[in-house]
Amino acid sequence: MAKEEETKQGMQVLVEALNEEGVDVIFGYPGGAVLDLYDQFFKNGTNHVLARHEQGAGHMADGYARASGKTGVSVVTSGPGATNIVTAVATAQMDSVPMVVISGQVAQAGIGKDAFQETDVIGVMTPITKYCVQVRDARDIPRIIKEAFYIANSGRKGVVVVDIPKNVGQQMVAVSELNTEIYLPGYQPEKQQKITNNEHIQNIMEAIQASEKPLLLVGGGIAKAGAEEDLREFVHTHKIPVVATLLGLGAVDSKDPYFLGMGGMHGSYAANMALMTTDCLINIGSRFDDRVASVPDNFAPGAKIIHIDIDASEIGKVIQPDYELIADAKVALEALNASALSNYESSEEWVAFHKDNLAKHPMALPEARSTIRPEAAIAYLGEKTDGEALVVTDVGQHQMWAAQFYPVRHTQQFLTSGGLGTMGYGVPAAIGAAFGAKEGQDVVAIVGDGGFQMTNQELNILSVYDVKPKFMILNNEVLGMVHQWQDKFYGQRYSHSEFLDKNPDFVKLSEALGVKAARVSDPAEMEAAIDAMLAYDGPYVLEIRIAKDELVLPMVPAGKPNNEMEGLG
């Protein structure tokens, strides 16, 4: 009698494929179209974190991915489940975060017929993902999951959405018929990982050697490539000053003598002056974002531009380089460090120029006053954690203060929504980061009262899971950055940007969600309050009351070149 062939349900095959990829935590929210998958989670003891909203699940997966260096995974149901995670998907994609989202879909018979909880996920997600695919046959699930993780975590990293109709997840398939081999003939990013033409490296090094005032501009590509040590070797070998983008913070230690600070709209004076006076700008892993190069026609005006990026579409998109190299940042820096033209050092005069600028307009703490200065609170946090905490921010004034005053030491340590600028990112991303952080590492979210109100419900899960992130709310009772722009550019017409005394009691709200909380408003008590937050063995919310007229300075107004800074100390 012939042996009966082994069969498995599609969603069982999916769970096994996720296990094969080494997925150790999934963030999600169940619904009708994914109940078969959740049944398999139950049977397999899958480590699943139940978010309180699908957007929160997506930001948790994002924070986990940035903190751990692994691929974040989220699961949502069809229709509103999928549309609720759209903001998190766009956030991760803009910042090149490797993430795989599994979305349930109505049965194939209902697709295109406005079935209950149907949404065209492929149509919605394709413009904001790296790749989006709908599974049509359960036998293809192993192959598609392998492809999803490979695409998300190779080349320029990004988000992949896998949409699975309910009937496909229920389909029984013979194990012998499962498709397991990746088939992506049109996607071969490994070809960009190898620098086979040394002429590119030689041209770049010769351009640097011919310069008198070289400058490095480094972005998030350094972290994504794991190129931190390679960059630091290059910097110290050639004594070249460094400017970071927001997502490039930590690529070199903030205490490094060659680090000039963050460049751009709220960057340091030294960084922006360097960008405008360099004669050779080496951009590695940054896309010339408009927050750094707000006036492309008047950006590094006298410089030869070298652009090294893994994504060919970024080359020439904003600024046309004189020399280009399409490569992973680590591969490129390894080749540059190994170059025979490595006997070059930046001049003492060029280095001294930056030291003078750093001293002329330092990123200094403002004068004390009767209310807590947000810069002082962040600087004290940095002092107490020696710049080693994993810092997550929301978006707004507090984000810029954190970038200016927290002394970031390493990559994958300052997590923030850079490209999309997503309010509500901070709380769930910090929770996800706490799952991916190094053992014993402090995880501290710095958020505003506006963003906190968008996703604070996610605090509720902290009573269930053994992670202990801290949250500092800088509460000025206004939408700070909007308020600042209305003050400067809209004649102080504060249209719908002031909460004033209408905010909830954040301490009671946090406690209702199961998290210990406290409030501080007296500058004399601020340090003790932060000490108590850090010392507490569990999640903690600290509301820090600040004045509504606090400003993020210095500032390069939109449309102005980097050397036209306002609010210099």
C-alpha cells in the first residue's frame, strides 16, 4: 500500500517559512482574514506581540528592525487592518528599514467585488514599498517568503508586503509540491556589492587628494551597511571632518574631534559652514535630502561632489555628482581604506577652521530660567547614560533637540522617522526597539505631547511583556514645530496648534494604561526626576513641563542656503 503523501495547510506552511527565516518576534493584530494564521501561531507557540492598533504594530516592527539590525515583521488583517498600517509602512520605506508585512486578504472569489473588509492592498501599497506581492497558490508561500526577506534586506533595504487571500491560507498542499527556491531574475543587487572597477575608487581618491578642504557627509546608509568602523578608520586615516544627516548620527562618535555635528535646517554652525566652504564633498549613504540641501543650486557651491550610494536612482536625483559610485557603504569604504592612494591627510588649517567654528557658535545649553529648558533635560539624559542609551524620538521640536543635544555614540542608537516625519512614531517604535535592544541597554523615547496622544495606547502592552522602555514627554501644550513656524512665518497666527490646558493628565493616563508615571516642572527637580526614571526597574513615563515659547535654534529657514543661519548663540 502506497504511503499517503504529507499535506499541510497554507498558513502552517507560512509559519514554518517565517521560522526558517529566523523570525523571533512578530507584531500584529488579528482579524477575520488571518484567523487561520493566528490559529497556527497558537499551535506553534509563536512569539507574537499584540499591538493596540495596526499602525503601532508597524512602528514596533520598524523600531525592532532598527535596533536589532534584523528584519521586522508585522501581521495585519484585510481591509482596515491593512490600511491602518500604511503610515508605518511608508515611514519604514522612506528610511530604508527592512520590514516584511503579512496582510490577510478576502478569499479570491471576493476580490474586486467589494467584499466585506476588502481593500486593494497591492494598489495601495505598491507606491510606498520596495516590493508588493499577492500569493495565488499556497505552494508558492515558501518561495515568496524567502524572496520577501531577501528583497527587504538586500540592496537598499525596504518594506515588502505579502498579501494572502483567506482561501489560499486555508489551501491544503502536498509538501513535495512546495516551491522553495528564490526566482528573481530581474533583481540582482549583489552585482552592486562588488567593486570590480578600481578606476572608480582611484578617481575618488585622486579627487580627495587634489582637494584642500575635503568633507564627509554621512547618512543612514552607514548604519544599514554596518560600516561604522570602516568609516571611522577612513576619517582618522585621512583626518577628514565629518557632517552627519539626522539618520547618520552615530556614524562617528559625537565626541570625535573630527565630528562637526548634524548639518541642515537645525544643524550646527560648524557643520553648515563646512558644507558651504568645502572643495570636495564626499557623500556616503545620504540622499541629499531637502532638510540638508534645501537649495541644491547653492549647496557646497565650490566643491567637487562625490556621491556613494547603494541606490542608483539617488545618483543625480537632487545634485549631480562629479564622481559617483553605486555600492554598499561598507564595500565602498573597505575599498577606499585599501586604496594605494591612502597617504593623504587633510590640512591642519582646514581642521583648525572647524575647531574655530565649533568654538564660535557651539551647540550650547541656553540660559536657565524658571521653567525647565528641554535642551538641558536631554543633555542631562545624555550625561547620565554616557551617550549609550538607545534613543527613540517622535517628530517635532523634541526630535531636533534630541539630535542636537543627545551625544550619540554609535549607529543603530538614534531611531527616528527622518524621511516621512511621522508623528506618533515614538511610543510604539520605542516598544519595538526594546524587544530588539542589546541586553541591559537603556531604551528612552523622547516625545512631544502631540505625538504622544496619537499612539499612547500602545503603552498598555507593557504590562504583558518583559521590556522596560522609558518615555520622556516634553510637554509644552502646543504642536511645537508648527507653533514655531506660525510664530516666525505666519505672523503669530497660531491656528489650531495650541492645546493649552486641554491636554489630558499624562500621569493618570499612563497609569491607567499600566505604566508608572511622574511629572516634573521645577528646574531644580529635573535631574532627580530623570534619575528616578532611569533607576526604575520597569517601563516609566516622565512628563517634563516646558514653556510653549521654546524654540529650536539655530535654524536655516526653508529656501535659504546653509550658511544663512538664524538664532546662533
